Amino acid sequence: MNATRQGLWREAVRRLLEVRSQRWTLYVLATLLGAALLVPLASPHGYATPEWTRILRPPSPSAPFGTDGLGRDLLVRTMWGCRVSLLVGLVASLMSVCIGVAWGATAGLLGGRWDALMMRTVDVLYSVPFIPLVIVLTVVFGRHFLLVFAAIGAVSWLDIARIVRGQALAIGQREYIEAARALGLPPGRMLWRHYVPNLAGIVVVYATLTVPSVILFEALLSFLGLGVQAPLASLGSLVADGAAEMQAHPHVLVFPAALLALLILCLNHLGDGLRDALDPRQP
Amino acid sequence: MGRFLLRRLLTAIPTLLLIATLAFLILHLAPGGPFDSGHVLLPQIQHAIEARYHLDEPLWRQYLRYLADLAHGDLGPSYVYRGTSVNDIIARGLPVDLAVGGTAMLAALLAGSAIGLWAALNRGSWRDRVPMTLAVLGISLPTFVTAPLLVLVFALQLHWLPAGDWVAGSWRHLLLPALALALPYTAFVARLVRASALDTLASPWIRAARARGLGTWRVLLHHALRPTMLPVVSFLGPALAGVLTGSIVVEHVFGLPGIGRYFVGAALNRDYTLVMGLTLLYGTLVVLFNLLVDLCYAWLDPRVRVAA
């Protein structure tokens, strides 16, 4: 069993890497991650220290992305922005996946009245305009970093809950579950041997697709001035700063915007690729 | 059908009540009130203001009072924009949002469906790959990135269109905001339509129609279009919610006098009634639109009609 499970994942990774655009996506993501980690360490410029002698310089060899309105090195700030955005993306996605899987799996496994009640709740929550509510939350309770995580994680679990619940219901109907039940497999082992491996693929795919949507959500909050606090930057707040200066100094907008787009593009593409690679029905 | 409609309308009421309660609790439990920032007031004046807006009452009374007013369609006075009711603000701002959002949704639907169908019909060739690569790019570019870039290119560099502001009825002022709002949805619809069209075109009834010798266009329009559009219809519900929040960004960038631009300011100023009113408006629009989507779905897919 263990060997075949490993085989499934190895097979999926192999299939993913067979696609050329996916290999490139992984290179780009690795480069971005490495740059986000290393550039701020290697650069002599801090992300927060203003340097009044070099305000709004266009890109040059000493400052490849130019400098912003306070003379801060835009490359360093953008890389810090990447760090913040990626951190928010990973932590909040993890949170939303945990809530979503727990909720969806519970509903799908219990079935019956509990299932109906829990899924009605999800339906109702779907109609709640969450972004306005999160805006209210962040405004009202101050812009604490953790709150941004919590707010985003708390609102983005609905899709995963629905998908996991559907999958859990479908698995429950399968013959091998019936066979396992007839053989008297205890519930804990049943969960671990049959449900977890069958749910893992779809959870991985949707977790990958949640990361970019969460990064965008945080960027939206930061763009509206409700996300991270200055002088710390996320890609969203850098785009907002850039939009304010774009008329005379387009580079302040273009670099962070391009980097955000590249990051989201890569993550979306990777999610699509994983979905194809993990779908065993595909040839 | 009538029973289905009634049931959906009845479930909308607890949803809206939940939204109202959530917003009310978050706002009132948060530190700070609408009238305690800025200047120092005489205690008597402070009391008088609080009494005027019933803020001195216990919370449950305020809540019930709000719900009672709400039942009469009265969203209360704005605390910050004195002498203006929340109803007035919505009545002034909503038409702008409906114009921009409606244009954007319509454009996204038409352009997205056309691109998706075209790509599906040319599956595998460059006429499929190029638009679909652009579509992934379109999904990855959020409105707050495209909107400033569009302003930068079309307004500040090329001077083709105004960079912002709003003149009612002027398509030149409508074009850029609607375009910025429409781009990600066009991309999304194009991807959905392509995938769905490929599914449909591979189905037995399309092969049967082709085998009967029907022309390409007849097969497409009479047999393939309706089932192809089903996933798009169910995407419209979440899309509307996205357009609503997207309009907050677009109004911010283009300086449009819609309701979205009040939202952040109202929350910052603890303008309880205005925030509640706008949140409820968003909620109502989402609920209404989801209902509309379900009705469309039932109309397009006979299987759903039978089940309902």
C-alpha cells in the first residue's frame, strides 16, 4: 500500500515535470523565492531607510529597479514585498485548507442531517460579501499582521470544504469502502488507509490554487491601505505606492506590478499543471 | 418553479439577517465610536449627540431599532455625512456602479464566450494556445494592477481617454474603468467556455447532429451553445461578488462617485449606519444575483427543472 501510494505521487511529479512550461514555472518560482530570501540579505540598502540623495531614480546598475519616493531601493523593497506576500499566502492558505478539510470531511463522513446543516451553513456563508466584511474587520480591529492572516484564512475555506465534502461522499459510496466495512476495519484505520490518500490529491491541487488567490486578497487589502503597515511592504502596497507616482515615474509601478503578476501567473499555472498530473483518468 | 422560487426567497432572509447581525456586532464591539474622535466636546453635547442617534441605549435595543427601521427600508442617517441618509448615498452612487459593473459583466460574457468558443474550435493550434495563454495572464492580473496600468498607457501616455472622473452618460469616461473590471472575468469566462465547449463537442448528440449532415454553425448555435454556457452561468454568481469588490478598487483608481469609495472611509470613521447599509446592499445584490443564476440554470438545463 505504502509503495503504491508513493508510486502515485512519484508518477504525478514525473508527469508534471514532463510538461516544459511546468519546468519553467518551477525554475521561475525557485528563482523568485531565492531572490526574495537572498537579495535583502545581500543588498547594502535597507527596506525602510530613506536615502534623500537618490529619490525616484530610474533603474540603473546600482539600483536595478530604481528607487522610490523616499530614495529606498525598489529591488530590496519588492523582494521584501515578495517575502511578505508569500508568507501571507502560505500561512493563510494553510489555515483555510485546515478549516476547509475539517469542515468538508466531517460533513461528508457524518452525512444525513449533519451534512445538510453544515452545507446549508456554507451556502449561507457563500452569500456573505466577505471582502467588505474583512475590510471592516481590518479597519476596526487595527491592522495587525496576524489579523490579516486570520481574516483571509477564515473566509477562503468555503470552496475547499465543498470539494472535500463532495469527494468524501463519493468515496463513501465506493465498493472498497463497503468491503473494508464488511471486513470490520476500525474507523480510524479506514480514514487513514482509504479516505486520506484519496482526498490528498484534490486537497493539494486546491491548496496550490488557494495560495495565489490569498496573495491577491492580501494585495487588495494592502492596495486599499488596510494590509501591512508602512514601512513594511507587500506587493499590493508597492503597487499602490507606484500607482500614486506613475505619471512621472512609471518604474515605481511597473516593477512591483510585473512581479506580482509573474508570481500569480506561475502559481496558477502550477496549480493547473498539478490538477492535470494528479488526475489518473488522464492518458 | 414557483415553489422553488419561494423557497429560495425564504432562505435569503436568514442570510441577510446573518449579514446584518455580523456587521452590527463587529462594528459595535470594536473600540471607538463615530463621535469620539477629533475634537473634545462638552459632556452635555456628547450626551445630546449620542441621544440623538440612540447610541446611549443598550446594544440589544439599538439592534432591534436598526432591524425595525430596516424592515421599513430605512437604512438610517449617515453619522459622518451629516444631513444625508444612507438611502440617499446609495441612490446617488449605485447607478454609477451599475453602469460600470453592468458594462463590464456584459463585455466579459460576450468577449469571453467568443474567445473560448474560438479556441475550442481551433483546439491545439496557435489560435487556441495564444488566447489561452493570454487568458491565464488575464486571470493573474488583478484589477488593482491593470487599472493603474491602463491609466498609465491610455490616459497619461497616449491621451486617448480621460484618466478618471465621471460624467454621467459619457462612454469615454466609462470605457477604461469597465475595461479594467472586465479583463479578469473575460479571461475566466474564456477558459470556462473553452473547457465546456470541448466537453460538449465530444458528446454523442453533437456527433449525431453532425452525422445528420447539419452545418457547423447550426450545430454550434442550436445544439452546442446551451450546454456549453451552463458552467458560465454558475460562475456568474461568484463573479458578481467579485465585480462588486473590484468596483471598490476601480472607483479608488478612477475617482468614480460610486458607493465603493465610501466603504473604506465609512469603516475608518465608524460610520455605523453607512457601513451596515453598504454591507447589506452588497449582500442583497449577491443573494438576488445567485437567485437569478439559479433561475437561468433551470431554464437552460431541463434536468434541473425536473429535479426542482
